[in-house]
Amino acid sequence: VKQLFVYITAEYQTPANKVNQVVVWDHIVTGKEHAQIHSSSIVNKYSLSDQGYGLRGNEITLVLHWNTVPITGLLMSTSFRQSTHTFTLDETYS
């Protein structure tokens, strides 16, 4: 494995789209020395936004994903759905 691309998505449903995914954080792991990620160093890299008002009052689930980037061969994508965090966004979110 050359590197891992690790990212977190916020996932939710709207009447128009059954599946909505927004990447809110990512990190590239290039070696064992960078494989441990401390929660105190994590900040939201990307804004959580929707084309309409689909986020307001909606249930949001955070999901951990990673892509294994090999030296040669196929890129493998994986999700860790056994450990998610779900919350409801406030009606006044903008």
C-alpha cells in the first residue's frame, strides 16, 4: 500500500434525493508515522452545505471511509458503517 485516503462524509436524505453525501474532513496517510489521527487535531475542512434547505432539521449521519491507494493495481474503497454518529441539525442552520 502506497497510502490511505481517509475521509468523513455527512449523509442525509431529502425528498428530492434519497442519498446525499458531503465530505466534511479528509486526510492522506502516507506512512505509519501519520496513521494515528488525534481527535483534538481534527477541524472541519469543508463547509456542510446543501443546494436547497435539505440540511435544516434533518438527521445527519457521519460515516468514516477510506481508499487504499496501492503502488500498482486497483484503488479499493471501504466504509466503516458499524461506527457512525447521527444527530439532527437545527432548523435555523444556514
